[in-house]
Amino acid sequence: MMMVFVYTFGLFLLVILAMAVGYIFQKKSISGSCGGIAGLGLKKACDCPDPCDNRKKRMAKEEAKRKAKEALWNENRIL
């Protein structure tokens, strides 16, 4: 049973080594087969001109969190 683990671990190390060598020589990172959204010519995930209401709410919530963290940081700053 232990030999199965050793062989499997060795196989994984060989695969990782092969990927590392490929990256070193080609300077190209691992990517998906289709190229993602950029391959389709889209600049963003949603191609509509204005974000939807749910997205606007989420963006407002994130901005409020950011402002709260900034206010807390400024309040507790020594200098």
C-alpha cells in the first residue's frame, strides 16, 4: 500500500516538474482551452452598458465596507 502512495507521489512530482520546465522555456502560464472571456472579444463578464440592480447593490455594499475600513484605519492611526 505504501508503494502505491510513493509511485503516485512521484508521478505528481514529474507532472509538476514538466509544467515548470514548460513555463521556464515558453514563459507562458497555464490557461484554459478556450482562452476565457478575452478570447470572445468581450472586455467584461457582463456585456451590458449598465450593471443590473443586484450588481449595483453589491458594488454599493463593497464601497461601504471599503469606506468603513478606511474610517476605522484613520480613526486608529497614531500619526
